[in-house]
Amino acid sequence: MGLSQYRLAKDISVPPRRINEIVHGKRSISADTALRLGRFFGISPQFWLNLQTRFDLEVTEDLLAERLEKEVRVLSSNAA
């Protein structure tokens, strides 16, 4: 695509550091950034927020998988 982080930041009027931190996983995509990215790329802001949510779930699942196995029981179909 040939679009630098700096150029994207300038085109959507955010500090370049914000884009850099998002790219490196040090910052989440906020609603504000999702709206800006959505307008710039012509993709819905919800798309960007969904990407962030999926990323957050994957990272958290990797961190908590074993702990959740031990601490959270599964509701059986007979319990209802």
C-alpha cells in the first residue's frame, strides 16, 4: 500500500506516536481512532473496533487459558 505510519497519522489528524503504538500493540484502537480510520479507508468504524476486540480476546485467552480451565466450571445442560 505504501502508506507510512507518519503519513497515516497526518492524514487522520492524530499524533504519529498513536499510530506507532497501535501498530506495536502498545495501545488499543479507541472509538475516536476507529472513526478516523473508518473515514480514511472507507471502512466502517465498527470494523476497526471489532479488530481490536478480537485481538484483546486472543491475547487474554492466551494469558488466562489454564487459569480459566481450573477456576471456571462449565454450566451443564442439566443445571438449567
